[in-house]
Amino acid sequence: MENKTAYIAMENIVKTFGKVVANNNINFSVNKGEIHALLGENGAGKSTLMNMLSGIYIPDSGSIYVEGKPVVFSAPKDAINAGIGMVHQHFKLVDVMTAEENVILGQKGGLLFDRQDGEKITALAERFELGIDLHKRVADMSVGEKQNLEILKVLYRGARILILDEPTAVLTPQETEKLFRIMRKMKEDGCAVIFISHKMNEVMAVTDKITVLRRGETIQTLNTAETNPQQLTELMVGRPMDLAVKRLEQERGPEAIRVEHLTVKKLEGVPALDNVSFNMYAGEILSVAGIAGSGQKELCEAIAGLQKVDEGHIYFRNEDLVGKSPKEIAAKGISMSFVPEDRLGMGLVAGMDMVHNLLLKQYQNQKGWFLNKKAALVKAEEITEKFEINTPGVRNHPVKNLSGGNIQKVLLGRELDNQPEVLITAYPVRGLDIMTCHKIYDILNEEKKKGVAVLFIAEDLDVLLALGDRVMVLANGEVTGIVDAKTTSKEEIGLMMLGQHQKKEGKHLA
Amino acid sequence: MLKVVKKAESSAGKKVLINVIGILAALLTAAVFLALSGFNPLEVYGAMLKGSFGTHYRFTQTVINAVPLIILSLGISVAFKMKYWNIGAEGQMMMGAFLGAYFALYHSTWPKPVLLVVMLLAGCVGGGLWALIPAWLRAKFNTSEAITTLMLNYVAIKWIVYLQYGPWKDPKAFGFPKMPNFTDSAILPSLGGIHIGWVIALVLVVVIYLFMNHSKAGFEIAILGESENTARYVGINISKTILSAAFISGALCGLTGIIQASAVTNNLSSALASGIGYTAIITAWLSGLSAPVIVIVCSLFAILTQGASYIQTAFGISASVASVLQALILFFVLGSDFFTKYQLVWQEKKKGAN
């Protein structure tokens, strides 16, 4: 292996968007046969840098070298020709076509199928042990299979340098392991893999080198063997910080919500939730694990009164909430807060300022025809202070212009202000930086301490296990198990996420 | 090569500046066009101002042009705020005028104040009910209101044509297909030399401003416009909100119809709207759906229309030249909106990788 010149080198890369400097003098290089992690918080400039390497953006200044030769990418096809392939977070596959057709799609020669192509694809898939059935339709594939198909696609286009943008965000632990095996296989084959992630344990497990970015600058490149998560976090955040997510140990209170045989059907009659039963208790965090789209959204919306329920009951102190609108639920004196997954599209009005967003939950209780904005204005100032929201002003500044973390704080601030007894949170930390994530975990713990029954849906299994008291696993709309967070393992939950029911001998925690 | 790049949202002051530059650029371009056609652009522009403000009569005409535009734009802005694309102002105006005219023609013996109030209310109801048809289809079957409201315009106009040639044809018009003129008791009075519609328009500007910015119902319309999911989340009755906003929108358009019929043409005819319902879409949009700004934009439009019709007679400029002038201004102002969101940057064309 030639170690003198790096396979890919990016030198003094600068990229600005208007006044925002996304990348400032970034230096980054990857060798052949290396798995290199790009680590950094949201907005650190990881995606911008990789978009320049894959020809989507053009750097303002700086140079890119492939095997020591300077190159200029002005379109994605230039990068592909140079052997660079990127697998994006959001898959770009055609559902109704087979794996093979998806690989060939967009290649020269159109859809005219050539036996040689088929053989070449099969050979590639076998070489890297991708384990894809080439004649399976994408619509029938699991998320993990789709991801592998995306990898096959870029490999087929001749990529020797693979960029994976947060590939594990949507995978089960088992699928993640498989992906790591593929990555190692590619490394043995002499490819270079760039792995974007903010999951520290994965980065430690699979990479050889790590480059940390912060606020658009390269902070340091380290050998994975010579560092540890604590040091990496410090480099990412810029100061020491406690990484541990702590569960608040306390006796749970009385039952708050009892869900019995809940069934929700989609338009096509396919069940989105299938005979779901569980309980929530005051002063307890119930984590919900599951592959995206396993019924989480429908579950939240059903409890909040936004989803038509086909069968079953949701009891709150023996009052059945099924068939009641959010207004009717509130009128019963049931104080429930719901932090939906889609913050700007559902929880908040993106184009309105903070005052009006707080008014959303106040105006219906006001008398008369007109809005009283005074109370909301006071509340806005209060919440801004309490949650340390960074905003240019609570009036006349649309919330969509705030950063993701601040948007979430506005939403949480409003929802918690109602002094709820039940708190439903769907992916409350998605896309937020580490500092804000921990702030939000603390807030959830505080609510638990106050005796609120918390439903906590998230992607990160480590956090689900660390923060929750019990973990409920959803797979294809079914509850495949409810386990004690203290005694279960990620592997056990991973199997349940794939639809395997909890082992019968295990104690079922109702 | 020139590249279009999205930029941060412009401040309010900058937006105004960009729009003003747009108008100036339009006038400049139009000046070149006028000069090429053999006119002195400065004289023409001067004459346009003189045409809209020069005499009391001309000023009156300008105001009369502005009134329907303002009320229609207000109506349209209510629907547009909900992202409900009501393209049916034209038809709603016709149906409002139709229902109002029924009282004007068949109950002309009622005392004048009673008759006028009933006519105005009937105008609102006529336009509102007409607007409810597509709104109901949208709420029930999620049909595209942009299509249905537009199609209903033709239905409404043909209905008036039918009345004009058939049952409501004026028997005293010697077979000429027109409807009878309104009697004096059905004609809106004047205030300050101009029919009272201008007072109604100004009052409505205040009412709609308060409604959209300070009332619960207006707030719900705005929420629904931003996101249906948020509206659901908050617990807003979506169908009810769509229906009521569409009714208000249609009612204002219908009101415009009966005001025009009563005060301006003094009768109902199929030519009553003749395109103003579409112009009002442009003015409502240019005003950013803000009631106070609607007054300004509609007044400018009225000046433009009035000035253009004056230069036709004063300079013998053909009607099409005046239309070109209007179109240019519109084009530039709408085009300048683009620059509040994007900017052009020069970027050197680079060679691809080898």
C-alpha cells in the first residue's frame, strides 16, 4: 500500500453561505484501506465538506487532491468519475423497481438490460458480502437492505471512496453490525470509507482515524486507538462535559394511562397499530424503541386525540379518551402535553413568532372574539429565560429562523408550561447538538420527578435504555415486548425491533 | 457563469427599496419603449399623473377605480392567508351583484335606506354562498379550489348573460339585450362627490386588519394557512375554518359586485366585473396580504389605469401601448420580488475533473 500520498486530500477548504462560514480552512485527508470518521455537532460543517467532496457544492477556495493530483469537481458526475461515492441519509431509490434495476438506473445505455451488468452486480454484491437479493423490489426491503443497496449502487458506479452520511441513524444494532462488517470488507479491499456520525461508541468501534470538526474548523485528527469518547466529546463541544445520561431512580406512582387493544388502520386497511396494550405510570419514563415508521406516530397521535382509532381504548383515570378531540380531552381537565416529531410542521407555526406560538395553546381559553397577547408575551419572556432560548426577540421573529435546539426549547417550554400529567415526546432530541440533548434529558428527568408520566420515543438505543425505566418495543405496529431498562440489552431490543417477540420466560412488565 | 443563490431574508426596509427600484426600472424600460414609438416619455408620464389627479373629475375617477380593487383584494387576502387559492373573485362579484340586483329591480318601492342595506347584505350573501360551493368541495373531497373557483367564474358570468338576454331583459330597451337601470332608491348616495363605496372600503380595511391580526378566527385562518397539521394539533375545526374563511372572502367580493352595479353602472350586466377580479389577485399578492398595504397598492394601480386611459386620448397612444406600460410595471415589480429572496453571483466556470 502506498502511504506517502493520501488517497484523498482536502486542503484549506473554505465555503461560505452569505455571511455564514460553513467551512473555514479545513484540512482533511484519507488513505487507502482506512475507515475515517468525521465527527462533529450539527452545523460543524461535516455535510458541507462532504458535499464538496462529492461535487454538489464548489469550494470558495482551497484544493482537493485525488492520489496527489489536483481535481476540481463542478458537478456530482465529476466526483463519481474520480471514484467518490456518497450514500445520503435519505435514500434515493425507486420503490417499485428491483434492486438490480435500481443499480442500473441512470447509467449510460438506459434501461436496456445487459447480462454482463447483472453478473457484474452479483459479483460486487458477493465480494463485499452485501447480502442483497437483486430481484427483490425496493418496496419490500428493510431499511438495512435499502442502505446496502445504496452502497452497491455507488460501488457499481466505480466508487473506491465511500462517504456514508450518518448511516446507522435508522438501523437496528444487528443491521449496524452488518454494516460495519461491510465497511471492514471494503477497507481490506483497499477502499477508503468516510463515516459521518455522532454516535461515539460506533466511531470508536469501527474507525481507524477520526477528524473532529467544530464550527467549520478542523480541530484535530486522531488515531482511534489513541483516544477515548471523553476526549472526543471535549474536542467536539469545546469544553469538558459529562456524557452520562442518568436515570432518576424513584418509585413510580399510580397508573396514569392504560392503553388496551389499540388498533389503528391506515387508509389501505393495513394496521399501523395492531392490538397495542400497555400502561404508563406517574413519575416514570416509558421509552419506546422501534424502527422508524413502526407505529410510533400513530400511537402518539392516538393518545393525543388526533388519530382516528379503529378499535381499543385509552383510559386516563378510567375515562376513555378514544373518540375525543384534543379540545374535549382538555375540557375534561386532563392535562396532556404532546411534543410531536415534526416540530415546525405540527407543534409550532414556522412563520409566526414565539408569542403567537405560545398563543396557540392559550387563545381557545380566552373569552370573547379577540386575542389577548399580553399573557403570551409575558410567558414568552419567562420561557426564554428559563430554557435559555437564544432568540433575537420573542416578537416579529419567526421561530423557523431559530436554530433546531432553540425551536425545540420553544415547543417544550410551551408544552411543559401547561403543568401536564402526561407528557408524550416523539424524537425530542432528533437533530440537536449534544449540549441541547443533555439539557432535554435533564428536563425530562425533572418532569418525571414532578410525577409526570412520560412517553419517550427516540432513535438512540443507548439513550432509551439509559433514561427510561421501561422500554417498550414496537415492530410493524405491534408491541413485541416491554422490558426493564436496567436488565435488558441492546441486542435483545434489536431482535424485538425486527419483530421477534419477547421470550416468554422473561418477566413481562405490564 | 451567473448563478442564482438564495440569500438570507431581506429586512422590511430593503424589501421596499427593492420594489421601488423595480418600479423605477419599469418606468425606465417603458421610457425606451415610448421613445421608440415616437413619444416623449417624460411628457407621457407627466400626462399620466395629470390624468389621474389633474382635475376634480379625474381624481374622482381614480378613486372610483380604486374602491372595487381594494374591497376585492381584502376578500382575496383572507382566503390567500389560509393558502386557499380563491381565483373566483370575478364570479363571486357577479353573484353578489345578482342577488343585490334582485332587490333593486323587484323591491324598488322599499324605503331607500332599507333597500340599500338589504342590497348590500344580499351582495355579501350572494358572493359568500357562491364561494361556499368550492369550499365545501375542498373540505369534503379535497378538490383543488384553484380550479373549481376559476370554473365557477364562467358559470356565474353565463348566468348573468342568461338573465340579461332572457328573464331580466329590459322590456323598454327596444329589444336591446340589457337589464333595466336601477331606480334612484337603489343607487348608493355620494359623500364628498364620490359614491359612498370609498367609505365602505376604508372601514373594511380597518375591520379586516383587526380581524386578521387580532381576532381568534383570523388567527385560526393564519394557522391553517401555515400548516394543516398544526391546526389539527391545536384542535381547530378545519372544515369549519375553510368554510367560514371562504364565505368571508366571497362575501367581500359579492359586496364589491353590488356596489359597482348600484353606484357605478347603475345596472347589472355581464360586463360588470370584466377582469377586475383577476387584477385584484395581483394587488392582493403584491400587498403581501396586508390590509393597510392593500390601500396603497390598489391606489397606485388605480392611478396607473386612470393615467393610461387618459394618455390614450391625450396622445393618441393606442390602448395596446397603455397595456404594455401596465404590463411592464407589473412584470418588474413582481420580478423584483425575486431579488428579496435570491441574489445573482458571478462564478467562474471551472473545468471538470479529469
